[in-house]
Amino acid sequence: VNLALLGDGNRPLGARARRLPNSPQFVFETRSERPPSEGDAAATAGGRAERIVCSSLADLEDHNSPSAPAALLKCCVLCCGIVSITASSPLSEQLLAAGGGLHLISWSSLPQGSGLGGSSILAGVAMRSILTAFGLAMDDESLIHAVLNVEQMLTTGGGWQDQVGAIIGGAKIARSAPKLPLQVVPEQLPMSQAFADELSSRLVLVFTGRPRLAKHLLQNVVRQWFSRLPEICSNVRDLVTNAEAAAEAIRAGNLEALGACMASYWEQKKVMAPGSEPRPVAVLRERLAPGLLGFLLAGAGGGGYAAMITREPNAHAWVREVVAGCHGLDGAFVSVPVVDFAGLSAA
């Protein structure tokens, strides 16, 4: 079960693609802030930026190294089928046949290792931009599975569900039958505007100041599952049951039930990934507990963002005060999320 959110009223992730008819190469830019609109001569770009030019197939060969410059964007263009890294013809010939090169800019203002699925969501945004630039289309469900492919190309081990949360607006539950090839079937959950407003007033995000890389945590989870210990198998069944209960709480507009599902989920996640709750985060949770309906760390845990539902609306100032009094959370900050019904949108 996941939820599309705006962070402090903004979309923290985006991409922009422009064709280069007379330049058979890829120009990739990755930024920490949204760049000015094209043609806005008075605006200046802020934040960190990195720009690379790929003029040969060899320049794309490090696409499966997550730390390589613009690795995610390289995987996206390869997954879209614009060019093939195994083709006998050079990159310039392939791009000329496709109508020219591409200038692709992506941005994310999320902290690295946020646990909010930034990599998967950014892959979806980038691929939608690439396809639009080349006059191609892909429906949302196909895009969800294309992102899964990109994440496997990138070797991060993610990409199963995070993109569902942002590609499709509002609340939804994603299910998969236990068979290969893996098929993700999302179901959008009905949510009234009144319940969305109430949830938005109680929902708080806290970046713990502790980034985490999903790959290593996910590897530990897989090892736990392969152990087939009875408590692990039972916990996996409970995770499934709890997800269905959370979906039902959203359908019913029941905040207390949803908070209880969040709390159960966090306890279940700690069973699957021991050590996923650093001590400073545990202290934060304990100090906030009297005023919360539910608490969890996003993603696989270990750091990133904490999400919580407060008992009282608009309790962000209280949460900030508690965060400030916790040691070991250097760089932590509070964000105000709002439920977003639009999901991935193209301008």
C-alpha cells in the first residue's frame, strides 16, 4: 500500500527531454533542484548539477554501475529501446536513424537514501519524458514494469513497487501473483477529498539525517526469506494481511486503523531486516509515541524518512521540537506532505 504525496507543496522529482536533430549524441544532466524553464533568460539554476555527453556506445557501458555519472538516465534510454548497446552500428548512426540525439535533464531535491523510492520514481519520470520526446507512448502499467526493468539493469535491486506510488495518484495497493514473470497489478483505492485533507493534516515526514542504500538492506531481507525460518514465513504472511488491512482502512476512511497498520508494519519490517531501526530513530519514536497513531521508516529502513500519523492535526511544530531534542539525528528536518491525486503528470 502506498500514497502519492507532495512534499511541502512541491513535486521534488522531475525530468525534461529535448530532441537534438543535428547532434547524434546524448547529453545527460542531473540536478538537485528544478532548473529554470527553457527561454527564461532571467532565471538562474541553483543546487548541484552534473553534465555528461555520451557520443559513443562505450560511454553507455557503465550504465549498470549505480555510482557512475547519470547511470539511471543511461539505463532509461536503453530500456526505452531508442538505441541498443549490443548493436553493430555506432551510437551516432542509431540516433540519426531515430531522428537525432537527446538532451535529458533530471532533478531530485530529495536527500540521497531517502527511502521514498526516488530512484524508481525518477526512472518513471525520465522514461515518460524520453518517450514523449520521441513521439512514443506507454500506459501507466507498462511504465511500472519498465521501471522494474531499469532498476534491474542498474543492479540496485529495487523497482518493484516504489514507482507505483508516484505514477498513479492517491492511494493504491499493488499485488503480485507468486510466479514469474513478475506482474505488478495496482488497484487504486477510493479516497474522499475530506479524508485526504484529514490525513494530510495528520501526516508528518521527518528526514532522519541518516541516508541508506536500498541494495544492501534488500540483500539482507532476501537472505532472511531464503532461511525459511518459521518466524520469517509467518511474518511474510502477516505483512500481506496487514497490507490488505491498511487498504481497507483507507477505503473506510479510518485514520486510527491506518495508524495501527503503520505501527504493525514497522514491527514486521524490523523482523525481516534486523538492525533497520538505528538507536536514535528508536529514541525519536519512543518520545513521539504518546502523540502518534502510527510510525514507520520508509523504504527498507535503516535511515531515510520516517512517516507518522499524529493524533492531533497540524502537529508539525511539536514534532520539530521533539526532533531537535534527540541526539544522533544531525541534519534531520520535518516536511509537510499533502496527498496528491494527480500522480505522474506531463507538461
